[in-house]
Amino acid sequence: MGASAPEEALVLGRYDKQVSTKLDGLDAQNPLFYEKKETLDAKHAQRRRQQQQQQQQLDQQPEQSKPTSEELEPEYFRDRAEIKRRGQQLAFDHALTENADDAERKAKNLLDIVRHNDDVAFYSQAEPLTGYRGQKHRRWAGDHFLTNWDILNETVLFKVTTRMPKGAHLHIHFNSTLLPHVLLDIAQGMEQMYISSDKPLDSVDNFNTCEIQFLMKSEDVVAADRTKLRNIGPRELSSRSSSDTHNLFSSNFVQLTDERNQRLSWMKYRTFREQWDQRRKKGSVLPETLSRGLGVSGAGHSQSDKGAGAMTWKDWLISKLVFDDQEAHNSLQTAEGAWEKFNGRTRMMKGLFNYETAFVKYTWSCLEEFERDRIQYAEIRPNFMMTNQIYTDDGSKQLDNRETMKKIVEIFQKFKQQRPSTTVCGLKVIYCTPRSFSADKVEASLNECLSFKTGEFRDYIAGFDLVGEEAQGKPLKAFIPEFLEFKRKCREQKVNIPFLFHCGETLELGGDTDDNLLDALLLDSKRIGHGFALARKPYLISEFKKRDICLELCPISNQVLGLTPRMNGHAMYELLANDVHCTLSSDNGTLFKSTLSHDFYEVMVGSKAMTLHGWRQLIEWSIKHASLDSAERSKLEEVWTKLWAQFVEWIIDSFDHVEPIVAPPAKPSTSRKNGESDEALQERLKAEKSQYDLDHSNFLKQIEAWKAKAAKL
């Protein structure tokens, strides 16, 4: 019997197909199905005879001696392996995988063992989560980042990640870089720091739903606000105690806004803390029911049993700043809802950040964090706008954008002078302004950015960006005349200020938001912030690759803000499969309790195909696509290459003799085997139980040893 029509068409198609892709090129050079048509009939007949003979032999063999599928169908599995090999040749990290030296190959294999052992020792041994109607869900590394926060920070793989030199960090919003306690601690020492709420803190619901803000205010401004509140507020305000109307804990608290939509009721931050502590000692911070109704995000997990009696003011304020896993991933949450919470948190952060002492200390601490997290270069994104300018410590006046920029440069230069051996090679600023601005304000921002680049900050301006929620702000097409005029002025003044637009941070299909990627392409953007939506645009993918446009991916941010529930569903793996250049960034780490190390960890546990070579490729792309001149890039490459070699050597030294943890076999079956007597059954069960107990004991010792190793790193 001849070959079937589909099979014959497949064989002939392999010879006739025109070469149009890289994979087709491989097939044309060495077609996978290489049998000639005239030999197919004979080969099929011979194969059927062989199979009949093999089946007869199998029927006569005991179960344990039967050959495997691979032994029965060697040709099939040979072809299967060949297809897999060809697919690997198209992988984004193929070149680095093939060209890796012996040390890096060994380090890669050891890191694979580390990942496996963490899965066994930390996740499989953790208490399962309880879901709907009591269903138990085993813990696993690829679950929600916020859900796993309590486990992943203890793992060996995460601690390895913190030791890795990460090259360039290209997408980091400057006011939300460090963990939230940093700014709260600085604010404690500021006499003119005030706190406000949009509702009184007198009920569980209000404590949970209120939006807190901070601001440096002079005594004169506070007095003027209170006068304005009495003048525009309800008539009964005049009969209330003045202190009560501004006391966040009082049911008489009133919040109104002025003509500029600025809040008028503010309580001194020192007084707020003192009153919280006093009420906490008396057990009256909140009604008793609060202990059942309010949770605080401690380690990223909701802890609803942590009530008013145990909660400090700092616990509560951190819970207002940081996303909780139930908040981000409950069944009713949407991307729009997550962004609503995100925007409230950024408003809370703003007042903690934009005064002189905090800004200076924060900038210095940021540089220390870059050094600690093994980041060699960063492009930070301050938000330049009138309402975001830095206050003096007495709250009496604000520094303008130029003075802010000057402070960043001076602090960085001082950091380099005081730490000549630091591995932080460089720092630049991406000039950012809100996408909600009017066209004339965006034009003014573009002009100021250009003046910075052509003036005293020539070496410190990396590019220009519009920031804010993409779906709520204006699309890029709203500012095309302003952008094109800016490009013309840059050419005229012979400077290069690339566009580095936030785009594709959306699930929307069709519409203006979805089209931002198209406008970013036409505007010749050098990089794209996020670019999550690019994965569903095959034509734009090809154009991005032609123009060498890189994506600044922010995996944890995308999880929390509703683009993907878990890392294994992130668009980055599709983008990498299409060989789109990508980098990793932390975005707004303060709000997620994350650092860049956490994002690299998430990428590794989100795909078994990600390896040390993949990490390296992402890092090398970050250096390639950074806004650097040739001399700056060469210096960064030199520093990073040396650090990478040291990192590989450290992996080998630390894990050279590590073996995969082997789980014990399942508990012995009590089922009787055919013809087995009672005595033989009992004897067998006794021997099998003894072996199981021994294996299980050894398994627990391996777990204990691995956790001990993690604790020492």
C-alpha cells in the first residue's frame, strides 16, 4: 500500500517549499523528512513486518524487560529530537548557549539544580493554600509574586539572583524605588510634615478605603488652609472644635478641597503618631471589630488576624503603600481597579518624597541600593511637573525642575567621589512628564528637556517619556505636532534625545491606547516601556526588530496591575521566542516590595526554558540599548564582563558538589500480588516500609541541609 496523501504531501512539500523564514532555511538545507518518494512503499511494508515481530516478542516478555517507546520507535524519536534541536537554534539565547565556555555551562547546570532543589525544599514542603470550599493548593514558584513573597526571599535561587551583576536598569520610577519604610523613617524627623485623609479614621471601612497623603507645609500655609476650610465648609463647622476638624481620628474630621483641588484638612504627622500610640495603648485606635476587618500587608500576605491591638502606625501606613495579594488578585479585581489603587499610592508617595531632606537622603540611598543589588548603570525617571517640585524642609517654597536636576547630578558625583571603587558606573535621567497634560504643557516640557540636554546636563539626559496610566491619559497621537517639532529642534541643535515611551501596557485590543505602539514606532522610539501588548501584533514585531527597538519589561508590575495573573502567562516569553530584544526592570518597586533581583527571579521561575544564558542575554541587551555613547558603553561592558566572570566562578565555588534532591518513592502499596501468601505479603510490606522510612529520613535530611545552605548565603 502506498503512502497516504497527507504524508506524501508533507514529504513533497519539504522539497518544494520556498525559503521564507529562518526555520524554512534550516529545512531547505537539511529537510527533516528525507526519504525519497519511490522508497516509501517498501519502507512502510518493512516497518509493519518489524512491528509484528516485535509485538510477538513483547507478548512473551515479562513487564520489566519490555523495551521503551524510544527503543520501539527509534526513527520517530530521532526526528523528534531533531525538531527540538532546530527549535532551540531559533531561541533568543541560542548564541550565548552555544558559545558559552566550560565554566558558564557548568554554572548553568548547577543553577538548574538550585531551581529544582528550591522547588522541592521550599515550595513542595510549604503549607498548601486553602481556596474555594476548602480546596488545597500546593505552593509553587510560579504563583503570584505577592502570594510567594514570604517564601521566595528565603530561597537559594533568589539569593543567587541578588549576587548577579545586572548591567543596566532602564525602567525605574525614581520616587518609588526603595522599600516603603525608608521614606516613612525619614519623615519622622520632619517637624513640618503633615498627613491627611479623605475621610475620618473612625470605622473599619474608612481605615480600609481612605486615601492618605503627606505634604511639607509651613505654619502660615496650614493656618490659611484652615481659614479657607471654615469659610467654604458647612455652617456647622464654626461650632466644632478646630482641633477636631483636623484630627484624623475624630468623627468631626472634615475634608474639603480648594479651587486647585488641594486638600485643606491636615494633621501634623508627629501628632498623628503620638495619638495612634496613645490610642493603641488604650486599645482604642479603632472599634474592636477592626481586628476582624482590617489586615496589614506584612510579607506580602494578607494577615487579617493582625488587628488594632498589634498594629503600629508604621504597619498601617506600609499597608496603605504596598499592594496585597488579595487586593491584586481577587476575582473582582480588574486592571482598571488595580490602577485606581496604584494611583492613590503614588499620590501618597509624592508628599513623602518631594522635600529637600528626603530627596537628598533618598537619592543617596537609591545609589546604595543599586550597588547592593549589583546594578552597574541606571536610567531613572523623575516626574518633572509644577505640582511635583521639591519643597524646602520648612515647606515655605519649592525648588524648580532645574534645581532638582542639579541635586541629582551633584549627589551622584559626590557618591562617585566618596566611593571610587563602586561598581555603579553611571546614572542618567529620563525626562518624564504626565501624559494627562495639555499639548502646550507637553510642549513646554519638551523644550525644558532640550534646554537641559544642550546646557549643563548634557551628559545626564537619557531621553524623554510620558508617564501615567496609559488607558486614562492622552494617546501619543494627541501630541504628534509637538513631538515632530521637538525632533526637528534636536536635529537643528545636533543633539540626540531619544523617545523612550511608555506603551503597550494594556490588554486593550483596538482603540487609541492599543495604537500607542504604532505611534511610538513612527516617532522612532529607541526603547518602549513595557510593550506587553506587542506580542499580539506580528507586523509591529517585525518592524520593531528591523529598527532594533528594545522593550523595557516589568514582570512584577504587570502581574500586580492586572496584565497577567502569573509569570508563566507573561507576554515576554512570546516576545523572546520571536527574538524581540528585551530588558528587565522593577518599575515601581516600592509599591510591590520588590527589587530588580525579584524581577530576574520571577523570569527564571516562570519558564523552565529560562536559564543562566537567558539571564545573560537580557543583561547584555540592557547594556546594548542603554542611552550611552561608545566610550560610556565600553566602560560599562568592561566593568560588567569582569563582574559576570566573578559571578560564574562564585556559583561554581558555592554549588560545585550540590546534587538534586531526590524525593522518596510513594508509600508502599498494601495490595496483595498474584499468588502471594499472607506470610510473604507481611514480609514484603515490612521490608518495603523499612526502605521507605529510610528513604524518607534521608529526604528530610536533604531538605534540612538545603535550607541551612540558603540561610548561610
